[in-house]
Amino acid sequence: MRLRTRAGADPIELALQQPSARPTAAYGGAAYGGALDDSDDDLANLATLPTPPPPRARPYQPTAGLTGSVEGTVTAQAAPPPFLVTTCGILPTPRPAARRAAGTQPTPRTASMHTVGGVLVTVEPLMIGRALPSFASPAAVGGTVIKRGCTLAPTLQIVTPLPASVTIHGDATAAHLLATLPTRTQTIELLAAGRVIFPAQLGVTRIEAADGSLGAAWVIASDTPYYALTDDDGRFRIGELAPGTYHLTFWRAPSPTLTDGKLTYGDPSITHRSIRVDATRPARLDVRLAR
């Protein structure tokens, strides 16, 4: 049984016979989202589509086929750090492996030469550097800090390129944090399983517990495209360099000390070295940190 109007007409046939309010309207007119035609007036009323930002300018002259590189090992002479206990609990402490010749037996971990992992190595100046495809942009690196028990991890990381953000993820326990940025100090309430995001600032940011109970994390925000973090054996390598003389900076986060039940930190260990790089073979640079 089909529906009829009071006059006995078929409503579907009436709808088909009724002319559109706008003969040129597509898909039934404005009520159906199709009121635009090919006239200039309609095109002028279109909202301007957002345009993607232009690609970031390279801080150097992009050049393909660069074969220069620098590699080496970072060591330090110091006793293994002690285990520290705060109101949170036992602080996880890295136990460095003593450097020894291949085939020899490990020696007791006393004050001796140790390879150092987690050291940030940067290179400057850069007049010529690696080339990327025209459609590509530098990959975003770093910016995530995770609370794991009694420490904030990783201890040291780089965030690049800028602008970027820093995200702190919580675990099962809430924490009252303090972020020391290059231009200000910011308090952070990190809820259990929570997340906090704030803009990264060019330079060094330290994130720690306000009561000194957690191992701190350092975030270095930079636009440098050439960097490396030493592995557990203290090794690093930076490739695709043009021939020339470069200045390398080695940045190591300070180890904590326990003062009145709170973790405190001194200045970081910063070491500068220069080296000549050519295109035929890797340049070797072994660095011994003062601390």
C-alpha cells in the first residue's frame, strides 16, 4: 500500500515534478550540500584551503654523495656510581663496563677507565651537509620522557628539529615534578598513568622530582642535523660529512649525589674537540672525559 496525499496524489511523483529552487543547483540545491555550480561567484565563496607550511630551510648547503665520517669511543676515569636510596626507593644506577683489551678477563670495578654510554655528540660548523629528497623533511627525534619507578627515562636525549614538544608519561604513581627550562622553571603535576605536554625550548631542560626523590632527565632541544649518542660501549659514529675541520661537543649528564635524602646534581660534563675529516677514510677521535 502506497501513501497518498489528501488529494489522492502520489507524494513521490509530486517531488519529482517540482522544479528545484535553483535550476542550476547540483544534487538538489543548498539544502543537500550541492548548491555550487561552475560560476565564478560560487568559486569566490569557497573557503581558502589551508596550505602546508614551506619546508624548513636547511642550515647548510645540501650535497649528495658525502663520504666523510668521524667515529670513536668515549671513556671516563671514575669509580662506579654508588647505589642511592631516596624516599621513592632504590635509584637504578648504571654499572659501566670496564674497558679492556680483547681476550682478557674483566677486572674488579674499582676506579679505572670505563666506557661511557649515553653521551651526546654534536658537530659544528656545517656549511655542507647531506641531501634529502625534495619532498622529505628531517625526521622528528626525541621528546618523550617516561617515569619508571624511581627514575625519569631516558637520562639524556636530543629533541630535533624545532619547533617540537616534550611529553612526560606517568606510571602507576603520581609525581610532583619540576622542569627547569632555559627561560623559566615550571612545576608539573603528573597524575598516575597521566601525560603532560609542553613546548620544547632551544637549549637544555632538566626534569626532576620537586622533592628530589626521582632520577632526573635532561632534554636538549636543538636544530642540529648531525648528532650521535654513545652506545653502552661508549662508541659513536657520525657520517655523511664533507671534508673539512669540525668541532665536536661531548655532553654528559651529571651523576646524582644524595644530600639530606634528596638527589642533587652538579654541572654536566662538556668536552670540546676538533678534528680534520676527509672523504677517503673515517676520522678517529677517542675522547676521555674528565668526569
